[in-house]
Amino acid sequence: MFVLQFINIEISLITTKGQVVVPARLRKKYGIKSGKKIAFFEENGAIVLKPVYKSFFKQYAGILNDTVPTKEEYQAWKKEDIEKEEYKLAK
């Protein structure tokens, strides 16, 4: 495994099987052990990995119900997410 560490950036190579090694420092920091599930998201043009905890599912409770959001509702949610992210970056 090849890992570079520079400030708070760590780089890992993807294997030919599409596997990626999470650096040991991050595994220890976030309690990620062998067999732990990781969620992958696309967010603002980036791939985000998050360990899956019970609280992870609670934050999305109710999102999958019988009603399908309208295009306008989806666009409003997306706009809100983008505005929140831009606000965080502006700080």
C-alpha cells in the first residue's frame, strides 16, 4: 500500500479490483474495523466516505416513505444543501 501524508491529506491507491485502503490513522480515529460498513456519497463533485453507525440511519429516517418528492422539492433540497456547503466554505 502506498500512502502519502501531507498536513491533513492522505492519499491511497485504488487496486485493480476497485478496493481502496483507508489509512490506519483514520481507521483508528473513526473506529473503523475490518467488516465495518462505509457509505459512499457524491457531494459537490467529490466522493465522500462515512462510517455507517446507527445514528447514520436516524438522520435519514422518513426519507423513504410512500410519497415521491416532486422535481421542485428535490431542487429545493439540493439548493439548500449547496447553500449550506457554500456557507461552511465561506467561514
